[in-house]
Amino acid sequence: MKKSDRIIMTFALLGVAIIVIKLVGTISGYDLIDMAVNATRPADAGG
């Protein structure tokens, strides 16, 4: 497997994962990406 193939596969898997997360989030009523972004921020950053 070439290195470029591996990079393309990684981006494809990331894209699929993001789409699945967004679909699950909209179905369950939560924006999981916003939640993840908020979780990675420091707790004292205004909220």
C-alpha cells in the first residue's frame, strides 16, 4: 500500500465518521460535534 493511498483512506474514514456522527446527532437531537468541541475547551473559558 502506498503512503498516499493510506492518507486518502484516512481522510475517507474521517469523512464517513463525521457524517455518521452528524446523522446520529441530528436523530438524537444533540450536536455531538459542538459537544466535542466544548469538551476540548478549558472549562473556565466562559461557561
